[in-house]
Amino acid sequence: MTRTTRTRWAGVALAAAVVLAASWVAPHEAAAGPGSTPRTVLNDVHTDSVDVRYDGSALRIGTRIGTPPYEFAEPDSVLFQLRDNDSARLSVPDLPEYAFLGAAGSPIWIAPEVQDPSLLFAGWDTEGLPTGAFAGDTVDLHLRGVTGPGEVEVFQTDAFGQPLRVFSSTDAAHTSTRLGVGQHAHANWGFTALGRYRLTFEVTATAVDGRVLSSGPVDYTWYVGGIDAADVVADPTSTALTVSTPSSAAGEPVVLTGEVDPADARGWIEFFDGQTPLGHQEVRSGTARLSTSDLGSGARSLTARFIPLHSNDHVPSVSPPVAHEVIGGPTSSSSSSSSSSSAATTTTTTTTTTSTTKPVVPPPPPATVQASGEDPTTTTTRCVPVTSTTGVVLGNGHVDYAARIVDGRFVSQVKDGTVAGKTEWRSPAQVVFHLGEAAATTVPSPAFAFLGPVSAKIWQIPQTQKPGVLWAGWNTEEIGPAQATGEVDWKLTGVDGPGTMAIYELDSFGQPKIIFDSGDGVPDRVGIRTGTHAHGNWAFSAQGAYRLTFVQSVTLASGATASDTQVVTFAIGDTDAAALLPTTTTGCGVQAAGGLGLAGTGVALLVPLLAGGGLLLSGAVVVLVLRRRREVTSSAAPDRV
């Protein structure tokens, strides 16, 4: 749990200097050709590495970065760095269920499913996809290929620590996964060796009109190693030049062919006659060609220089010179550049507008006015309160218990994302969370004894999203550094219910880390960095109604401490969740009053006054009203609304 920060490769000028230093071309001449740019390095940020989008006709995949309002990037422009630190560098456990990671005790580097402040927090999402556009409201995400120095395993962990394999570079049975629209998931990304990896993903779907859709294969670059962006090591290259003929007549076309190794290195090859640039061409499958008829007369020395597209992908390189003789024509030490295609690098910036919906607040009860001088024996029609249920029951889909600052006020709210593509901010008092039989399971082993005895039935929200079960997390993404300092303090101060409850996370190898546990007493507390979005397991030991009292507090940028206390209601098992929703008075019904009964004494008038106006009458005033039916005046109702 952490507020993530985005780390960029800041050495643009340094990269340019490296390119120039690797070349013998004078600086002012090198500037005439294309220039390398560095990829943005992400190494301790929340990112949905594979972000799936649909424009109504075509699928595409990109990368979503940070917290709302998100930044969006093309995979070609970013590099995912998994730091080589103590949190990421692990050993494969001696457990049979984790044997797919390698031999017990062998090293593995993992970007974890549970957010770690020092590491990349990587996942995927389909939250930008609309409902009703695809057959079954699903798309399929495929891992089409992996290149790198080791093996890659992407896996999740179920509620009791068992691995759920998603993608594998070694097992064809784990190269595709089906995603529902509106989903957001994280996983453990495991790499068995340090170095640079290329993961190729593709998303496919069938449109409701039968069209087969595909994003096409898209490459994502990971680098395992180092601590900072500056530690990312670019791969070396070598460049060779061949000339179509060892000599040519003046004005005769000559074809220059440059080849770069490795062949998948992207960028351009720039061709030179001595120190004079002749032009450049984009490298395709390791090769670029240029035809020129403007070589000067006499002995020429021709070279080719590889310029990488990204300076932190590949190192530039220069070919050995190739001699060429131009026969006839004026002697010249330089030539004009021939026509060549111009390569350009385009940076696309996407601006995302995020709307914020204010919390739902029940409407105030209608105004009630008491009549003066009314004859109680006369039959009249009066306004009486109508009691109704408010709020919603949420039993499936993605929700977060969130801390926010709204209109300068620190509040705890429920972020309701149960409808794909739509976010509702709700007051916790207006929500009941329901866990039915789909959430029922049993305690698997003594390692989870804090949930109850082995084989005992419990109801649980899992850390990894499960269809048909509520997926609840916690969220401080809406709080920025300009609004607050330090962590949000989250406390569980009370649990009212028929059993115990616990919230816990699982590490990369399935070991529980308890956050809240009412079984050993409350209060319990945890600090959450701002900018965090995390999920854990929420477990309840018995069915029935639970009311959890949470207190969240934070230090505002002004230095003041702000807090909010809310009661969160859960309906577990067969409990009638709708019956736990709050009731409120909204509008008026009608009631006939008259005669010599109690209604004629003015008691019927007291009901709307008490419910709608909040009037508090002492016992003496009530007696007075009963005795003096005809003396009901406006003085008996001082609080009008």
C-alpha cells in the first residue's frame, strides 16, 4: 500500500550526448539526422500495463499510468523496470504448487500482486470498454511471445494462497485469459533472470454483430535490474555497410545498404560520404537502403551510422568505412544529400477528463406547518410522513472503501464501480454489501487459524476478483500531495455482528499478512499512503448482519488533522440485505382527522411535527394539548420548516 510516484528517464540531454560521442560526425552535422529519445521508465508506479480500449470499430491496447486522472501512453514509449532490490529478489519456495517457477531455492524477481512502495505495481484493465459491444461482454487477452534472458510467469493468488497461473513463457496452456468488460486486475510478474524482456500481447473479441476484432500484436518492454532509470542498460549494436559497386561513373546511382545487429533494433541508419551526411532511412528487419547519384569525384570513404529509436533500448553504432571510387566529373570532397525519406518521431499526448460525482445525500423531509385556531371536531385532510428505504445493495463487481477530499472536506466514501464504465460515489450509510453463497468457503489449513478452525465455513471476498462475488478494495487515489501529507490512518474501532471478521493480504507466495482482525480485539489500524489502490481478502465467520465502524484520518496540507467515522454494513449469507438499508421520510401521504377521538385532540398533528420538523415537546405541553383541544395555536409549534 503506497502512494506511487512516476519515475522518468531524465537524461534526454545525456542520451543525445551518448549518441554524439559514439559517432565521429561533427555535432552540427549530426543534428541534421533523426535523434533518439528515451522511453519513459516506470519503476514504482501503479500501472495497468495492458489497458484495453475500443473506439467503436477497432480494439487497441496501450498503457494506463498512475492514479486518476490517469495518464495514457503507447507501449512503445514506456519501459517497465523491475528493480533488483530485497523486495523483488526472492527464492522459489519449496512448495509443490510453486514448482512452475523453477527449482526450489532458485532466484526469481517478482513485481508483486500486492502493492509495494518500492516496486512497480503492474496489472491490466478493461474498465474503458463499454457493455453490450462484445459477445458475452468479454474479450480475450493473449501472450503471443516472450524474448529475454529468462522465463516469465504471471500468476495471481487465490484467497488461501494457491497460485493461479495466467501467462507463461514456457507452458502453452497458460497464454490466454478471458476478461469481462469493466475489470481491473493485478498479478505477480515473475522473471527468472536479470536483463531486458519483450512481452508481446494481443487482445481479441467478437463484436455483437459477429465481427472478429483484434488489436494486433503489441510489444511491451520490461527491464529487470538496477534501482533507478539510469541503471537501465541499452543493448549493444553493430552496423555494417555494403556498396552496390566498388566504383561508379560520375552521376551514376550507387546503392548503399546498411545492416544493424540485432535485426529487431528499431531506428534509422544515416549514411555519410566522409563527414557529409547523404541521408537516412528507417531500419526494417535490420536493413536500410539509400540510393544516391551525387557522390563527389575521386576516392570516397563511405560509412553508415545506426541511430536507435530509443536511447535506453540500444546503443548507436558506426560501420567500418567502405572505399568507393567515382570516375570522372569534378573532384569534390563532399556531395549533396540525395532524396531520402524523412523519419520523424511523433509523441501523442492523451488528455483524460475525469468527472467527480458528489456523494448521495438523502433529501430533507418536507416542511410541515401546523394550523392555528383549527376546530378539532372538523374533518380535515392532513399531511403525514411516508417512510421509505434508501440506498443500494451491492453484491457483485468492483467497489472500494475510499478516502477523499471533497470541497475541502475529508470524507470516507464508497467508490461504486459495479457498472462497467460508470463510477458512483456513495455515502457508506447508504450502502449494504452482500456476500451470498457464492462467497462461501472453508478455512483450508492452520496457517489461516485466525479465520476459524480448519474446515469451518466462512464467507469471503477474495483478493483476486471472482465472478459473482463482490470485489472490495481500499483507495486513496483521489488525495494528491497538494491536499495532504503523510499517510491516511485507517482504523477498525468496532465490529457489531454474529461472528468475527478479518481483512488480510497475501504475499507473492501465499502467506497471509493480517490488516484487521476482530477475533483478537479492536481497535486495529494501518497506514495507507495517498495514491493507493489495493485489494485484500475480507472474511466473516458467521452469517448475519455486521456493522463495521471505520475511522480514517489524515494531516491536511494546512497542518490540521481531519478525520471521518463511518459505519459500513455487510449482509452475510441468507441475511436479507435490503432490510438493512436505511429508511427515511420522503414526501407526504394523507390522513383524515376529525371527531372526538385522539385525532381530533391534536395528536394526529403532532406526528408530522415530530417526524418532519424535529419538534421536542415536554410531557407538560402534551398534557396541556390533550386538555385544551381548542387552544392549539402556533405557539405550540415554535420550530417551523
